[in-house]
Amino acid sequence: MLQVTFLLDYIGQLERGEKRPSLNALFVLAKTCRMLPSEVLKVVEERMASTSTHR
């Protein structure tokens, strides 16, 4: 079983757009959430589109 601990500061930095996860981190995060990496990206894409003022 894969056990991963993301530091709360790191997660916060990701949420605020201060850091960008590596491809490996995306895969680990997706697996931890029992999702496919493509599903995680789709959620991010949808949220970015809904908050974008450029569209």
C-alpha cells in the first residue's frame, strides 16, 4: 500500500498557485485520492475555467 504524506504547507502552496506539482506528485496525489491523474486534471481545468476572467 502506498502511503504518502504531503505537508500541509505544500498543499496550501499548491492551492494558492505558489507551487506547481511535479508529474510524479500528480500521480501520487491521484492515487491517494483513488482517482486517475486525468480526473484530477479535469477537475483543475474545470475550476480554472469557472474562475477565469479571460473567457
